Amino acid sequence: MTNRRNFIKSAGLATAAVGLGLPQLSFSMKKEELFKISLAEWSLNKPLFAGKMNHLDFAIEAKKHGIDAVEYVNQFFKDKATDKSYLQEMKTRAEGEGVTSVLIMIDGEGQLGAATSAERAETVEKHKKWVEAAKFLGCHAIRVNAYTSVPYSTDPKLEKQAIDVCSSTLRRICQFANDFDIDVIVENHGGYSSNGKWLARLIKETGHRRAGTLPDFGNFQLNKVGDKIFSYD
């Protein structure tokens, strides 16, 4: 009966969040609750981009709706990764609300599978500041994208080539993040990464304990055998 009551309470909260226009929710288990909800900042991208909401108020807004864990998106504080006073304000506001900072979603910092070794090295360097920011905020991970210049194909040779270039870059980011106790997780965001088998092979090939995945279950490939039909969220 207790578990049922907790489930109804948690499910009701999730439904309410969707009704508020907050569809991207992630869940983790906790002994006293069936589901623990963490709010992705992208769920509020419209008011943030429109200037109707301040990024610094994200944790406060989440708490208003009974959500006590948040996932930041770097696009909303892109020039603040090394600004310790700004990061401290983020941390202070989250802690003041009793909100846990879970991770930072990283976009626009270069391709893991960029065309040249120099570009891939630059991608590693650009991600380092976000690893450090995640550690400062108390997060456990950063989310990266496995984009690559290798043309999308079902040709096994091109799939392997994409894995080779992406895994080498991901491994180097993981090696840096390991010293900060930060995991580096890949979300399935189209192209090769939305092929579950390819993504699993990427993590295996990376071969680092900090490498993992952040599955968006509505964003994997839908493949109709014979017709090669793919669908992306």
C-alpha cells in the first residue's frame, strides 16, 4: 500500500510537470520514493531563450514544482564556464533550495568525431572547462554528443570509422574527467548515436570507466527492415 501511494504521488507530479510544459524528465530510484524526478533545463528552453526566465532561477523554478534535482544546459550560461562568481551564485541558489545539481548538458563545443586530429584535440580542450564547472557545482557528470564528420551510413566500414574517431576523443575527455570524479555520458542525438547498437559499441570501444550513456528513449532509430526508415525525436 505504501509503495502504491508513493507511486501515485510520483506519477501525479510527473503528470503535473508535463502539464506545465516540462516534458523532458529523468528518473532515479530512491528507497523512500518509487521515482525521483530530475528536471532537464531544456524543458524550459522557450522562456529561457525568450528572456522571460533567468538561468540563475532554474533551480528555484524547479523547486516550486516539487522537483529537487536539476540538469543544466550549457547553452544558457555558455560564457560562464570559468566564471567562478557566477557558478558560485548558481551553486548557492540551488543549495538554498535544497536542489541537487546533477549534470551539465554540453552542446556546441566541437565534434567528438571531427574530421582532423587537430579539431578533435580542440573538442577535448573545449570540454575540459565544463568538466571543471560540473565539479564546482557538485554535479556527477557532463553530457556530450557523439557527432562526427563521417557521413551517416549503414556501411559497416563507415560505422567503424565513426566509432574509432569518436571513441578516441571521448576517451581523452574521460581521462581528464576522471581526476575530477566526473562521468562523461553520451546522449543519442541523431546520426550514428541514435543507433543503440552503435552507441553500445562506442562505449565499449572507449574502454573507460567514466564513459556512459544518457538514453533519450524517444530518440532511438525506428528501423523498418528492408526499407531503412529512420525516425528521430
